[in-house]
Amino acid sequence: MSSPPSPTVLVVGAGRMGTALVAALRAAGVAVDGPAERDEAGRRAVGPQRRDADIVLLAVPDSAIGEAAAAITPGPLVGHLSGATTLEPLAPHEAFSIHPLMTVPATGASFAGVPAALAASTDHARAGAEALAVALGMTVFEVRDSDRAAYHAAASVASNLLVALESVAEQLAATAGVDRAALVPLVRATVDNWAAHGPRAALTGPVARGDDDTVRRQRAAIAERMPERVALFDELVRAARALAAAPASAPR
């Protein structure tokens, strides 16, 4: 018996994610077309000049998902790559979403080993999404539509807002003549400890020791040099104190 033909995929969206996906799918031996511009979605997804796409993957901004989906003639599975968006903008298509939990630099990206949040409107759509994940080497976990915003907020805190916080640390260190490079080993070790042992065990420093005098001196220095960040410092100290006071058996 011959094996069934592998699905053909059209990637819509020529940004970093779309371009990286096309390269990765092609390297994995998947028949892929694109990346197509948004206004080509309907014309290229199902057309007389090529085999119809089995899957159309929308690598477009969240605000453009509904419009891009509406341009596609019903037939193929239609998926998006948004972390925060539900499946609703993809109606009436058989729909799925797959959100790689990663950043994509301008130089491209590998998807191997990357966790990805998955949702699907039907078993058929879920199978299609899982087939893409397997081809790319990703591991999937499911996130319900009602949890999408919370999941994506967690991802933003873990990545985007961490970068913003490190920017504050960099600026404060610069007022003492210390370069960002001096902070890098500390940041890496902290993230590694958090990943290996969870937040409570990874917490060190004056808050963890209960050294309130040192915390007060730190606050005074920030009030003098970066007064606009005092409220941020205070809120982070409160969060760190709550973490330090949590039972040792608290969930990681």
C-alpha cells in the first residue's frame, strides 16, 4: 500500500515568522508555497494553476487574521500563529492555531524542540496542526480559547517584559559606570536556576535574606538616579517578599 500524500501548505505573510516557517517546512520535506503576501491568500490557496493547498497558515499580525481568513475559499484547513487570538476570526473554516513559544530574529530560526500552544475547532484540524508540529520538531500543548489572553500575557512577562526589566538594570548600572556585559552572567545564571529549581529556590539577594537595610539603600539610590522607576522597584520588592515568604512546598 502506498502512503497518503503529505499535505501541501501555503504560508501567508512574508515577515520573519512566515519566512522562517517556509524555510523550516521546506527543509523538513513538506510541500510548501510562499511566503505569500496577504492579498494573495485567496488567489493562491485554491487556484487552477497549482494543486490546492491542504493547509493555509496565516503568519500575519493579529489584527489582520480575520481579513486574511475571509479571503480564502472554504476547503483547506486554516490556521494562525497568534498566541493571544482565539479561533473565532478563522470562522467558518476548519481552523487551528499553533503558537511557537519563541522569538524569531532577522537571521531566521529553528523550530526544533520549541514548545507550541495548540487549539483546533475539529479533530481533523487538530491532526493537521499536529502534523505541522511534528514536521518542524515542535512539542505541543493545548490552550483553551478562554485561556489564550492569560497564556500570552505569561509569555510576554517571561520574554518581552523581562527585556524591559533588564533595560532598567542596564541603565541603573550605567550610572555607576558598569557595562551591561557585567550583568549578563548573573542574568543567565538566574534564568538557569529558575528553570532548574523553580522561582522560590532561585530567589537570592537581600530580599531573600531579609536584609531590609540593604533594600532601603537600594531604593534610595534608585530614587536619586532614576526616580521614575521607584514604583517599579517597590512593586518588584513586594513580589519578591511574597515569594520569599511562600512555603517551601509551594508550586513552582
